[in-house]
Amino acid sequence: MILDGKKIALARKIKLKKEIEVLIQKNQRQPSLKVLMVGNDPASETYVAHKLKVANELNIKAELIRFDFDVKHAELYSKIDELNVDENVDGILLQLPLPKSFNEEDYLQAISPSKDVDGFHYINQGRLLQGYETIYPCTPLGIINLLEDYNIKLTGQNVTVIGTSNIVGKPLALMLLNKKATVTMCNKNTIDIKKHTKSADILISATGKKFIITEDMVNSNCTVIDVGIIRDLTTNKLVGDVDFENVAKKVKNITPVPGGVGPMTVITLMENTLKLYKNK
Ligand code: GUN
């Protein structure tokens, strides 16, 4: 089965739109999301445009605040401080990557944990580590929601996660642990990666390396989640970490690229914005 992230995200969007309509009526205020972007990384431009479009369709008031790549560090801090105390702002998103002269950690940690729509603040990640309710990062939560909306069981399952980033791999592994899955995390230095992918009931690849997952690495009962979004320079098409054409023939379930994890990330950002709005 193809796990259709686009379809699931659309169903969640319809539900979310209704909920937001009711809350706007009741509170006389729209949920508000501020997106900060420094410089003009081409992939970020595409992602941010998409986030703003979906927010707008949901009656979430989203504003893009742009900074030149050489903005003074103090200016970016002072904007974050201003938004942290603005009662009309629910969520603050600092689009990554930042230009090289910025230490991303410093700015992500400057965002108030109560407005941290990406769930990247130490406090929110610490709560996740200890299994407390928090704001969860959008891509990992989107993946868990996709699996659960398809009734794919997590409890007791062997889940292998390839990639250990702070944005996807690490928080996702913790969320799966909290769901009582048995989680294996692989990184660049993993010896015999195939051993870990072959034994997986669910394989999640988040490396950004084209076709790193091939047909010989998976078992026929596996559910494969592809987090990679890579522009193939020869065909100019988007591809993933997984050699979809060959792997899809073999496995039980698989997400496509595009139309798998990507739409789930965006709708989860909107769901997180609403969660922060309701927390107020
Ligand atoms: N850049 C790539 N992925 C993400 C994400 O999940 N959040 C932010 N803020 N920037 C990103």
C-alpha cells in the first residue's frame, strides 16, 4: 500500500479548519504564526511559501519576517524577544538553515518554549525525553500521525531509524520509544546497516542521501517511511532516500516522495500552532 501523506494531510486539514473556525468565533482572535527567515536559501523559500499558503487557507494569521543574510545578530535576537512577549503571537518559527555566521542553537533557544512551534527548545525536547506532554517537532509527529491514521501498530514493533538529526531522527526515536516501540538508531558509522534495516517492521530513513535504501535492504513485511527530499539534478524531479520504484514492489507499505512525509510536516506545523493558541 502507498501511504498517501497528501490525502491524510488533507483530511486533517479539513478537520483543523472547522476547529479553528469555532475557536476564532469564540475567542475573537485568529491563531498567529510568525516565520523568521534569514537570507534566501532556495529550498527554504519553497518550504516557507508553502507553510504560509496552508496557514492562510486555515485562517491562521501567518507572517513572514525576512532578514538579510548579513543582518546584525542583535537585530535577530531583538525581534525574537519582541515576539516572545507579544500576546497576539502564538507560534514562532525560525526557518533553518541559518547563514553560516549564525549559531543556530543560540537563536532556537532564544524562542520562548511556550511559542516554540517546532519543538526545538531544550525544555520541550527535555520533556519529550522524559515522556511528558510537550510540543513535538513537526516531521516526527507528522510521521507518527501518518502511521497511526493508517492503523499501523507501533507498540512492540522493531523500528529502525536511519539518521540522527535533532530535527527528525533523535526526536522521532524518542517519540517511538514513548509509544513502546523497540527502536534502533543508525548513523554514518553503523556497521552492517543492512542487518538493522532487514529486521525492521518499520524502517524510517532521514538522511537526505538519494536512494540509500535499496530493495535488498528491506524485508517484504516492512513499512518504509522516506523522509528525504532531494532534487535529482539529471531529471529535475524530487526523489527520496529510498529507491522507490524497486523497494515499493517488495514491501508492505511505503511513502512516496513527493506526497508522503512532506505534506504531513506542514499540516503538523498548523496543528502545533493551534495547540499553542489553545495553551494560552
Ligand atoms: N528546515 C528544514 N526543516 C525544518 C523544520 O522542521 N523547521 C525549521 N524551522 N526549519 C527547517
